[in-house]
Amino acid sequence: MKINPTFSLFTGLILSFTAFYLVSSNIQFSYNQLVSLDIVDVEDVEDVEDVVSEDETKMKLDDPKLNMDSLIHEEPNLKEMEKDIDPLTIEKEITSENEIKEIKSNLPESDGAEINSTYFSIYKTNEEVIDNNAVPNIDMKNGCLMEYSLSDEKLWYSPNEQDSYNSRFYNISIQVESGLNLDPDCLSNMILGILNDQRGWSTIENINFQLVNSEYADLNVIFAEPTTVDELCYPLQTNGIYSCRNEKNVVINMFRWLSGAKDFGTDLSTYRIYLINHEVGHYLGWGHTDCPSENAIAPVMMQQSKSTNSCIPNGWPIYERIKLLYSTP
């Protein structure tokens, strides 16, 4: 049988087209398999890098589709971030912060502390002001000064007569640094006379003060040279000219005891009463205050060593008594 040439050509074309289609489909299928294996989230790259060749890895990173997919799926690995944080670093940061807080909370309540406003004023006549610079049976003007200085046989001197500790009292000690010309026994009578005076802190606190050994004292009243005061008052900067209350120590600067303050003029008696009552007031929990108005009596918790700011110098806790009297229970 004779085969038609036209039919043979048509059949050959169909067979060729079919073969070409099958070959093309096989190639496309292999390419799709390759792409599906190579698209891997960034989080998983480290998990498979041991089994993926260097060329394949480079291909994955260069593939635009892969990079876009990575941007979409990439999330921070919180567990790895936690591993990177050094626990010692965190501990040091917390410790430093606590140390700063501790330093702030332990700053002595004296010159430089926060000042609270006084919202009422108290006025007195000149005669009443003059009477306020005296303490019964105490020579405030002399200030317990002696003609000779305490020897350097020991660093600190205390009064001879001392009581046993009693929880019904504020138990205080008095210490005087060697080299100062102050009489410790005289200071004992003077300080107890000021604190237990009816105008003093004992009638506000309803507790009297008594003298005990420094080992058992609730509060130490220390008289010292300016350089020693700076050391005992640290971290407060007393700069050789101020006194302070630092924890259980009331530290009196000998420079101030002798020279007083500008606004007190020559009235050392009032200034010495003020100095004792002011620093002990800090120990009792009273903070700094200001001058309420011109020519009013200065509050004892005002920083009168710096300035009375047009108030009249005063050494007694008058404002504090009234505040407690009219305070809400």
C-alpha cells in the first residue's frame, strides 16, 4: 500500500511536537522540585548548613524570592537574645542602682537637705527674744570653754558621770575630740539642760534625755575639729564650716561653736542653743524649713547658719510644738 506523503509529514509533525512537549514538561518539573527544596526560613539555615553545599547556600541567598520570603518570616529569636545577656551584667546594673538609692537614703539630714515651707508666722517682742538665749544654771555665753586643751593621751573624752541605759529616755553620749579646749562635764550639763528644757525637744517628744556611755547610746553628740567633722559627716559636704547629723551622730563643728553665724551677730548663746536643737531635731525626724515672713521668729529647723532670710534668729523648736499641737490625729 502506498502511503500518502502529506499524511506522513503531518504524522511526523504531531509525533515531534508530542515528544518536545514531554521533554519540556519533565524539565519544568525538575526545576520546581529544586526551588521547593531551596526556599528555607532564615531561622532554619543554621539547622541545615551541615548538609547543604556551599554553592547551594549561595544560590539560596542570591535568590530574590528567598530574600523576600526571609524578610516576611524573620522574627527575633527571644531565647537566643536571653542567652546573649550576661547575668553578671544585669546583677551589676541592679547593684549599682541599689547603691545609688542607698546613698541617697543615707545622706545626712543637714545642710543641703530638702526644705519644707512654713505656712504660719510667730512674732515676739525684743524682750522675749533676749530671754530665749538663756538656760537655767548654764553659762551659754562661755560655751564650756577652758583655758587649756584636752591632751592627746586619748582621741575622745567623755563626761565622768553617766547613767545606765534606760528605754524610757533618749540615751545620748557626749564625746569631745582631743586638742579642743572644751570641758566634757560642762557640756553634759549644758546639752541636757537645753534638750530637757520646757522649751526644748523633751516636752515635744514627751521623753527626757539622759547621758550614757557611747557604746549604749541612741544618739552621739560629738564635738570635733573641722577636718574631723568633714570625715564624720561624709557623704555630706560640710566643707570645714558646717555641722551635721549623720545617722546616730550629731557632729558639732568647733569652728561654728566659737564663731557662730553672721545673722546672729555677737549672740553666741542663741546660736549654740540653735545648733544643738537643730541637729538633734534632725535625729528626731524633723526636716529643714524656711523663713515664713519678715521679722517672724526663725524656725529652729531653718538653716540659720547660712541665713535667717529676714527672720529673727531663734534656738528653740517653737514652730514644731505648734505643728504638733494643731496636727490632725
